[in-house]
Amino acid sequence: MITIIGILAAVLVPAITGYVKEAKVSSDVQEAKAIYNVFKTYKLEYEEGLIDENQDFFSYYYEITGEELVGDKTKAKASGNKFWFCTQGGQGGKEYEYTCMFPGDGLFSDVMAFADVLVYKGHYYTVISAKTGEVIKSGLESDPILVGGTEG
């Protein structure tokens, strides 16, 4: 009897773990797409002059959702930060690595023009196109973010 329970556990635990990861990745993708939709609206309103040119995306997002995407605007890699504007392709030769610009790095209009991809950190990292909202990569477990070309 104990052997049967052990065999069932050996088969079921990895399967259940896989389903849990899939659910978390799916949740991250949906959140990243929702953020992209708010970003797209912000960008349109910014270009049409409907919002103050000094209002950055993060404060705009907070006004709409009541959620903080960036807990500490002075440190790109602060633990509370979960969103970055990036260019595709880093300098370390990794397949998925992104050089990111942070809100304090310049005018926000420059950040919008600079960004090829948006990187969201939920349970895992999700990378979406800044132009189309298409998911480029999801479920990344290791940190793909370079800030100003360096890790950290």
C-alpha cells in the first residue's frame, strides 16, 4: 500500500507542479498585456497632448489602477520594481537579455521612443513587444534585465 502511494506521489507531484507553473505564467502574461493596454492608451494621450507632458507612465498607471509598477524610481533593480522599458538584445550574449532604461534616466518621451520591449516581473519574467503587445517570451525564471548595459 505504501509503495502504491509512493508511486502515485512520484507521478502526480511533477504533473501538478507543471500545472501550477503554467497557471502562474498565464497570469503573468495576462497582467503584462493589461499593462501594455494602459501603456498604449498613455502613449496615445501623450502624443495627442491630452495629458501633462511631465506625467510619466508609472504615475499615470497608478492613477488608473491604484497599483505601483515601480516601488523605487531611484533604483532600477529595487525589489518592489516589476516593470521596465527595454531594447531587445543585451551585451552579455544571452538569448533573452534586455538593456533597459529607467524612469530617472531621462525624459519619459525618450523612454517611450527608446523601448522595443516591455518587461514585466510577476511570478516569472514576461517580455512583450512595445509596438504590438505581442508576447515575445514568458516564463523566464532568470533575470533578463540589464540596466544601462550592466546587471543591477
